Amino acid sequence: MGQAGALIQTGRLGKIIDSVREGLAYGTVDTPCWEPYYPAMDPISETYRYIVRSAGVRSGNPIVEGTRIAVHDVIGLIQSGETVDTVRANCFPQLTRSQVYECLAYYEDHRGEIDLLVARQMAPASE
């Protein structure tokens, strides 16, 4: 009989499953599953190293710090087929790879807002 069979026969498997269901790791760690392993860590960070909003710059939309390049400019280019490297080489050579990737991270966290800004930018001008 294998180890799983022995656990079933002795009833220990049920205890292990109940322990896991209660959110406790059986016999090793006494931290419930719903609590973060490192308590000082938040589940989602809402701060960005390179993305800021400045009143009066690009209508207060999120921009790359120290530039007038909006996050939706970078995302619009990527949605149009550019890559991180071609955005840097051909469109915004003043941006670092980290800044472009942070635009992507910001987009993931604020998809609805950025999609709306990209759509407005790509819409034909009304006469």
C-alpha cells in the first residue's frame, strides 16, 4: 500500500484536507492561507516609479515622469503593432525600457481608463 493509501486508512488524509480547508498548512506553518506570507506586503501596489499625473500637462492624464509622453501614447503604439524595442528606437528614444514596461503595468491596472484615451486619440477628427 502506498503512502496515500496509508493516510486514507488511518484517517489522517481527512485531517489534512480539513486543515487545508481551514486555511492552515498542516503541521508546518501556522499562517492562514488568506494572510500574506510577509505582512508588510500589500496584495496590489498602486504606486508607480515612472508614472505621474500633473495638472496642466496632457490634461492631467498619466504621463511618464519628466516627459510629456502620456501612457496612452505608448499603449496606442503597442496596440498598433509596435514592440517595446521599436517604441524606444523609433518613437520615443528618450524612454528607457523600464519606463515603457511601467506604461504596460499601468495599463494592466487601469485598462478601462487607458482604452478610452487611446480610442479618443485614434478617432477621426470631427469637422
